[in-house]
Amino acid sequence: MIILGIETSCDETALSIIEINDDTSGSTEVKIIANEILSQIALHKQYGGVFPMVAKREHAKNLVPLFRKIIAESNFLESRITNHELKSGLQNHSHILKNVRMILEREPELLKRFLEFIPTMGKPPTRPVRNRECSQRDSAYNGIDLIAVTAGPGLEPCLWTGINFAKALSLAWHIPVVATNHMEGHILVSLLKRNEELSIINYQLSIPEFPALALLISGGHTELVLIKEWLNYEIVGRTRDDALGEAFDKVARILGLPYPGGPAISALAEKQRQLGGEASKLALPRPMLHSNNLDFSFSGLKTAVLYLVKKLPAPIDEKTKAEIAREFEDAATEVVVEKVKKAIKLYGVETLILGGGVVANKNIRRAFEKLANESGIALKLPAIDHTTDNALMIVLAGYFNRNNAVTETSGLLELKANGNLSFPYTKM
């Protein structure tokens, strides 16, 4: 099955074309045909954070050029249509163009680029494609079978751009669309294991041992998700205020560090550890460390950094900044590890899954590798380049929810973005 993935939940425009098949051993084979991400970090860096309407504008500008790129990478033959055929086709399908214009009427930049490119090519036909990084035999692909798009959670203006693009492409090429949950994608992509024997773009996704526990930590989410059986989820812990990634960004601003704050904090903290010695004497609290639940709170930790900085003579020297960065990172890591440790014991967890952008943090990865070894459980860590928002994870979520796909006659036009989409407690 060939799936196009579309991810526009925040400040990355990401598209993927992936082949997914279940094999006889019970695992899922995942082959990356094309996978691209355009990050807006450089643009938003000047503002110290993501501006939703600016991000939306960039998605609208980037989607079609990026789509053209992955179509070319996939070696799909761009069956160019003659002017006569094009005019005839538009006349015969005027209702499709009418609906496309209606869908994209609030996306003028996207509409312009869409109409310049999509009507001039046919739907990718059946043809042999050679994997450009693998010298194995050619494989026959039947074009794109399904479009998977992020419906939420995320920044709603950005989500709408991706959904509208998916709807328009679905109408033009008669391909069903499945709306996916961004957070489920973060769980599933962490279950991928690279197949070293074949190619760097071939993976196996294996079902974990249950019960499994997923810790999702990103700029917008901090959640503990219990998975008692495949694709059946229950949130057992969540942040009561700031997400962990949000706290990293806010502390970075307090310390005068550049955006994005997470990597800046991590770099300073790692530098401080490499100098040796004990952690800083500038002690910070460990919020809710000993609470009788699995919830988190990071707002107080961020505020403690603010009060600490206000007490210190200005300007703060680099050594002190590094000490604070390390102490903050140590405090945050200790809290999430302790909460996970409690959940492992409470639910008899067999597999621990980490997902989300904050999982790229070296200190957090090391801490959970140690916890998994001590607990004797399996640990599923995503590859570093899979921790950021990407379309591969959306394809995976789409594949396992493909029975919920819609078409023009079965709910396509009713698809909506939901910035606050809750995590599914059961299969969508």
C-alpha cells in the first residue's frame, strides 16, 4: 500500500510517500520512497517562538513545491497533459474544480500553486520505480492509494492548510483521505527499527509486548499513555500546566538563549557535565516528584528559574547560565523518570515507548536507557530524525486507521482541523 503523508501541525511542512505492507511474521514492513521536511525555525527564530499565521502562510507557500519534489524523488512519471487535453479535462470535470476552489478559497497562495501544477499531470500511474538508494530489483507501484493528514492536535490555522491540501488532492486524483492524530503518530514512529541488511530507508514496525507505556514529551504535550493492547490507549498522566518542551523554551528565554530553547539548554547542560564535578549548587525544585498520581507540572520549575535569575547579579555569566541549564535539565529529567518508574510498577509495564521532540534530548535518552536496563523492560526510542514532527509518523497513523478513510461521497468535505484534538482512548 502506498500512502502520502501530510504534516503541518506547527512549523514543519512535511510530506512523505511510504510503502507499507504486513508480512507473514506479524510485523509491518515500512519502505520510505520519499520523505521531506521544510523547517521554519530560521523564520520564527527572530520572534522567539512560532507565530501561527506566519507558519500557516509558509505551509501554503511550501506544500506544492515540496509535493513536486517528493513526486520527482519517487520517480512517479509526471504524465504531462497537452493543452487540448487539459482544457477538455477541465470542462468535463468542472464540478471538481469548483469544489477545489471552494476548499482552497481561504488559501489563495495554495490555490494558485495547486492549479498551476496538479491539473497539468495525471494521477501517478502504475510503473516500475527504482529505489534510488538501493540497487535491488525494480518494484511495481500502483500510484498513491491513500492520503494521511494530521487533523490535530496542533496550531489550528496550520492544520487547516494541510487538511485543505489533502481534500483538494483527493478530489483531483480520487484518492481517499484519513485524518490522523498527531500524538498517535509519535508513538508509532518510535516502534520502527531500521533494517540494516536492506537499506537505510527500510524499516520494520513490530507490535510491542503489552502492557506498554508511552511517554510523549514535546513542545505542546506531556502525557503518559497506557497501551494495554494494540491501538488501545488510555491517558494515565498529563501535565497540569506547561508541557516539558514549552518549559525548556521558556527557561531558555529567561537565560537569554536563542530559539528553539530545548537544544540550546541541552547544549549548555552537556557542556557543564563535560567539565566534570557535581551538579550546580543553584538547586531547583522537582515539582510533583512525590505526588500520589502520574501527573506533571513544569510551570513552577520555570518560575523557580526566573526567581533564581532575578536574585543573581546581572548580567549572568556563561558559567552560571550553564550551571542553571544543567540543574533545570536534571530536575526535569528526574521528574519524568520518577513518574515513569511509578507507572511501570503500577501497571506491570513490559515495554516503554518514548515519543516527541524532547526525546532528542541526550540526557533524557540516557536516563531512560538506564531505567529500562534496571527495570528489565524493552525500550523503544525513536531515531533522532524521527523525534521532530514528520510525515512518516502520519503515514503510520493513517495506515493503522485506514478503515476510517473518507472520499468525496463519504465525508471528505466534512473533515475538520481540531487544534485541541484529544488523544484516542480506543482505536479511531
